[in-house]
Amino acid sequence: MIPVLLILIPLITGLITFAFSTADSAKKNALLSAVATLVVAGWSVCCTPASALRFDIAWLPVMGSRFTLEMDGMSKMLCLLTGISFPMIFLAIFRQETKSAPAFFGWMLLSQAGLMGVFLAADALVFYFFWELALIPVYFLCSIWGGERRIAVTFKFFIYTFLGSLLMLTGIIYLSYHSPGASFAIESLTKAALSETQRNGLFWLFFIAFAIKMPIFPLHTWQPDAYEESPTAVTMVMSGIMVKMGLYAVVRWLLPVYPQSSALYADVIIALSVTGMLYASFIAMQQNNLKRLIAYSSIAHIGLMCAALFTAQPSAYQGVMIQMFSHGINVIGLWIIADAIEKQLGTRLLSEMGGLAQKAPTLAILLVIMGLANVALPLTNSFIGEFMMFNGLFRYNMVWAGVAGISIILAAVYTLRMIQKVLYGPLNPTTETATDIPATAKWALFVLVVLVIVGGVYPQPLIDLTNDTVQALITKH
Amino acid sequence: MNAIIFSALWGVVMMFSGIATQNRKTITGLSILGLVLLLGINCLHAYGIWVIKMDTKGAMHFDSIGLFFNAIAFFATLLYVVLSGKDIENTGVHAAEYYALIFFVLTGVSILTAFNGLLMLFLGIEIMTIPLYILTGADKRNLKSNEASLKYFLMGSFSTGIMLMGIALIYGATGKFGIAGGVSLAPSTGLSVRPSFLEVGGMILLFVSMCFKVSAAPFHFWTPDVYDGAPAVFTSFMATIVKSAGFFAFIKLFDAHTAVLGDSWNILLPFVILITLLIGNITAVFQQSVKRMLAYSSIAQAGFMLFALYGNNDLAKEGILLYAFSYSLATIGIFAVLIKLKDYSLDGFNGLATEYPFLAFSTTICLLSLAGIPLTGGFFAKYYMLSSAIKAGGIFWLVIAAVLLAAVSVYYYFRVIQAMYFKTGAPSFNQPITKAFQWALFGVAVMIILLGLFPTLLLNFFYF
């Protein structure tokens, strides 16, 4: 029952939100719904009986597809991340003016429903459904409420991802014909009888779809533009949760289904990921635009996670699980701060900032904590994850680990440069009148900071939670 | 049989209703009544009631799939008249005649779903298309409409000539008009009897003329001009019901005949599919007029429907029914809105969502369905087509090419959504948008979503 609730709560409240007439009631309704979803997600983590975590009814018997939702450790973890993120996002923008707010919050909740569905589906066709449906609300959100170049940029993003998912769809259909019983269930897809050529071809059809979503170099070109032009609340959803769809899908639908091909192409993919990491890091170092800087830093982090997934090392898998959660928390925190700064100063150019620490001390402290978490400093949540991923990468191949390791240094360079440019230095006319961060955003950030530090000091609960997924992956390889 | 006789009779009734009354509302009402009765009578046939026992000497064969397709076509026509009846009335001065012609087209459709011999195929095609030549030119004072009508007539007659030539060659080779006897491959022994040159030539000529009728490239050149020139309200009818019926006949005709063409079939058809998809999708991208864009999009959709011809299995047959229905629903929906707009260009849609959010929502669902986004009927329609092709095997490369081009199609469908939602403007209409119209369109949207959630709802009827 829990999986259904996780989808239905945001779906129904989202549809209701469209009908609200005032911005205030829409916001409250959305926040309430998001908190309710969080409670259910939290319940799923504590809940042990497997029957409550599985939902299965006949949907399209002719095609061999059943509406199956199932939660394992990774699903729980990502649902929890989605559950935590939305209330934080809503809190952060609670006091902001949003034009036609009911529609905005309605779309936001619908996107949450779609994301939950992606993380829960245990049937390939259901998965494909939600994979697409998570995209539609984001398309409308970005195109209506985004920045100046929003229409073109969002369009590029949409067509890019749609193309990927169509390729995946043909792969899914092809695979299901070769699976026992022509079914779409994950268990039977892993048993599909394929020749080596078929397997390798299908592997790429799937991987391209996931790589576009993550995004992996050289398919990342939609991302910085989309992050920059989207309204910040949507950017948080995209960078905090949507990119995890790609990583999640690799773990759920790629590695177990094509273990041999994954091993065969591991070097190619790790090479692409590592190239992307360095490339994104170098660009981030040169960025003068705060939002683009965070976008590129996100590409670098995702690249490491993707590379770690193909090392086939237990510690790397475990690291990815932790890092998916941590990265979500950190990047949402960074976006909340970036948004607060932009709303204050009316600019996102680093060259026009400076001296904010004097005017906005709370903001300064929060930005430094989030920045350090982004660098993966020990005692912050991402340290554990990155350490384990590098450990796995090192065991797989020392050279790749060495090259990828450069990005740690580069991360420190661009993050500290950003902190320095924003917070320190002399005040200038733009920053002269700045005030501190709004109260609701402060509360949201406070929660996130607690999560950063707790995750950094005691990550064991997260490791325990996702252990079953990691074990299942190891036995496959 | 019921449907053929009744639609022809009601066509005559409609023709004479123009003498009895000048009230256009009554005439539209009468045709809606006729369509409802036609739908009911067609369903009765499925249960064996009110069938006039007539020995057709094997020229016709009524099976459940054909009757089911009839039901889809009649239902789509019903929706079309409900949504766009007002515009049919206002096209010219002779509302009753347009309805009569529409009923005659439906007679042709019912023959095409039941033909069992090449002569009946020919009759069905002719009965279906001749009224269309007139409907295309219905806007008498408009030069473009006249031009389109003439062009359609000339090109149509030409392709009919090719078809007749094909039929003649096949008759010469086999001595029969039947389509059942044409298979020259003996599967039981594994020995193949080489089909005669006449027979192969005849099949290829038939293929060409059918490609023309369903506007598959490279025989598509008439489509954009005719669809663009005809009054929009009749374009809607041509692009949906008539086209789907053409496809149905195409598939029925080649069902058992592909063996005659042997390996060349596996080169010929993929080639046609590929260039149909390419030309339809790529050209649609560059259109500024939504009407013309929809004409090219209908070529692109034809490319997808051709996969059913290649697949030629259970999935293909179910799929073509689903495709015909969901594609007709969506296209009729979009055209219903387009007809009411003064400006057919993309800019004509600007700001529709701010003024009529409800209307824009339904239109968006129709567009999403054409693009094949999940949760709409269009997704499962495409799904079935791809699925049947993958099941048949051999052209996975073409399936990949098709999905790449489907991604291109998102570009032009979404431009309309962008105009409605993200651009500002004040759309101007020929007629006021009534509440009833908005609700009817919403009904279409709901049907599309239902099909997208449970395509088996429709297909289960087929098994009853």
C-alpha cells in the first residue's frame, strides 16, 4: 500500500491544487501534501513487512505488463530523498511571489508523483510511463515560469530526453520479446535470452537514455542552459532528484539486465564519465555565473557516481547509494542559497557580488557549510560517499582513479572561489543594501545543514538502508 | 451489409432533407441521428441481426475485425459531426449535400472493410473517394479549394487507373478477382512456385495505388496541397476516417499476398516506410501554417501505420484499430479548434491558454497523443506498431529510425503547445466558442486518456 500512497498523495493533491484560486491556499496545500508524502516515505523506511512495500495488479495482460510497484533499499532511499526535498523546496520559496501560483504548485506536485513512480516501478512499461510523465510537468514549469530564453532551452531539454527515452522504449519492447513469457517484469527481463550482439546493442539503447538524463559527457549540453533558465524551485527538482533517475535506472534496469555488457563497456563509460568530470570542473572554474557554476559542479559529481557504478566494486556501489542521497541534499541547499542571493541582488554574476558576509552573516555561514559539503570535506555527508567511490575506482583501475582524483582538487578550487567572490571582498553598490536570508528559507536550510552533518558523522543508517540493493548487485556480477 | 445499405439510404435521405427544410440545425441533427442509427445497426450485424441474406458470390466477407473497424469509423464520424457540425453547415450553401456525401463516403468505407475480391476493392475505393473530390471543392468561391479539388481529382483518377491496370494484370495471371487464391507459395511442401511476372507486376501496381490513397511517400505529393486547399472541416474528415479506412483496406489486401512479392517485399516496404517517415516529419518541421503542418504530420503518421503492414500479425491488426481510433480522435480534436480560428498559422494559437484554459487543455491532450506521449492513446498506438514490427523481426534498424523521427515530430506538435501556453496574444475566432463545444472536446480528451491508460478497453470489444 505504501508505494501507491507515495504516488497518489502528490498526484491527487496536485490536481486539486490547480483548482485553488489564491496563491496562499495553494502554497499551504502543496506544503501540507509534501509533508504528508514525507511522512509516508519515512514510514516506508521503518516498515519491515515486505507485503506493505509491494503493490501488484493486472494492468495490460495482453501485453504481459502488470502495474507492479516495489520498494527495495534504494527505492526507499530515493523516495525519502524526494519526500524530504519537496517540503524544503516549498519552504524555501514560501514567501516568494509566484505568478499563477496554483498552477505552479500543482505542476510541482505532479512532477513529484512522476518521480516517485520512476523510483517505485518494477515493470519496465510502468517504468517507461513514469519516466516520461516526470518530464511533462517539468516542461511546463520551465517554459512558463523560467527565465528569458526559457522556451528554446526547455524545448531542447525536452526533445533531448524524449529522444533518449524512445530509444529505451524500443529496447524495452525488444527485450521483452526475448524474455521468458514475453513479460515486462524486471525478474523476467533479467532472464532474457540474447545473443552477444543483441545484448550489447540493447545495452547502448538503454544507456543513452540514462546518460542523457544524468547527464554524461558528451550528452550533457542541455543541462547548464536548462538549470540556468528554469525557475530555481524547478532547478532544485531537476538537479536534486531528476538526475538521480538516470543513476537509479542504471542500477535497476541496466546492471542487472546486462551484467556482461556492463563489464565489457565499463572502460568506455568510465572514460566518458571521467572526461566529463574534468571538463565540467574546468568550466566551473571559469564560470562567472553562479547558477551555471553549480550546474557544472553537478555534472562533475554525477560523472563520478556514474563511473563508480561501472567499477563493479561493492564499496563503490555503497558509495553511490550514499552519494545519491547526499548530493541531493547538498545541491538543493546550494540552490536555495543561490536563489536567495539572486532574489536579493538581482544578479547571478559573481563579478557583481562581494562582501555579502558583512551584510548577511547567516547566509554566509550556510553557504560555507554547503560549499564545504560540495567539496566533500570530512564530517560532511558527501565525504563518506566520495571516499567509497574513489576507493572502488582505485581498486578497479588506478589510472582512472588518479585522473578522477584531480577533480577533487578542482572542486575545492571552484567552490572556494565562489565562496570568496560572493562572501568576501569589498562591498559594492549592488551588495550595499543586501539583507539576510528570509526566515522560511533559513529553516529549510537549517534542516538541510543538520542532514549534512548527521550524514557526515553517522552514515550507517543510510548504508543499512541500501544494503540489500548493493548485495543484489554484487551477486549479479 | 447492414452498414452498407443503411449508409447509402441515409445518404439519400440527407440529400432530400435539403428540400424539406432549410434549417441547418435540423439537418445536422438528422445526420447525427443517422450516424447513431448507423453505429447501432452495424453493431447489430455483429450479433447477426437484420442482415439481408444476399449471396455476394464470395465478393464480400464480413468478419468481426471489419465490423469493428466500421464501428470505429462511424463513431469517429459522429464525434466529428458533433464537434464540427456548425462548420460543415457554414462551409457553403448546401449543408444537406455535404452530409449526404459524407454518408456516401461511409458506404465506401463499409465496402472497404468487407471486400473479398479486387472488384469490390475498386468499387469501395471509388465510392469513398469520389464524394471527397466534391467535398474538397465545397468552398466554391475559393480559388485554392477549386485548385485542390481538381488536383485531387486528376491525381486520384490517375492512381485509380494504375489500380485497374494492376487488377487487370492479376486477373490475367490467375483468372480470378478473388484475393484468397493469389498465394503462390506452397508452405506445406516448402517448394515455391515462382509467381508469374504478370502477377508480381499487378501486385506492385496495386501497392503503388494504395500507397497513393494513404499518402505514403513517394506518392504523397497531392496530400499537402489538397489538405491545405480543402475547407479545413473536410480536411479533418479526409485525414482521419478516410485515411484510416484506406489503411485498413491496404492491410486487408496485402494480408496474404506478401508472399507473391517474395524478398522484394522486404526491400520495397521498408523503403516506403522510411521515406514516408522522413518526408512527413522533416517537412512538417518547416511549416508555418498549422493546417499544412497537420497535412505533413498525417503523412508521418501514415509512415507509422505502415508498420502494421510490415508486421502483419495479431499485434498489427489490433494496433491498426487502436491507431485508427486514437489518431482520428486526436486529429479531429485539433481540427475542430483550428477550423474555428481565423488565422491558421502558428501565431493564431498564441495566448489560447490564457483565454480558454479548458479548451487549450483538451487541445494539448490531442497534440500529446499525436506525439505519442504516454498516458494518451497515441502512445499505445505507436507502441503496437513498433511492437508488431519488432515481433516480425528483420527491421530493427527501421524501428530505431522511426523513433528518432518520432522525436522530431515532438518538435512541431509542441510548437502549437508553446504558442498556446507560453506566448501572448489574443486568438480571434470565426465563431464564438460555446461551452458545449468545450465540453465535447474535453470528452475527446478524456477518451484519449482512457485509451492511454487502458487500451484494452477498446480492444476487448473486438474479442466479443
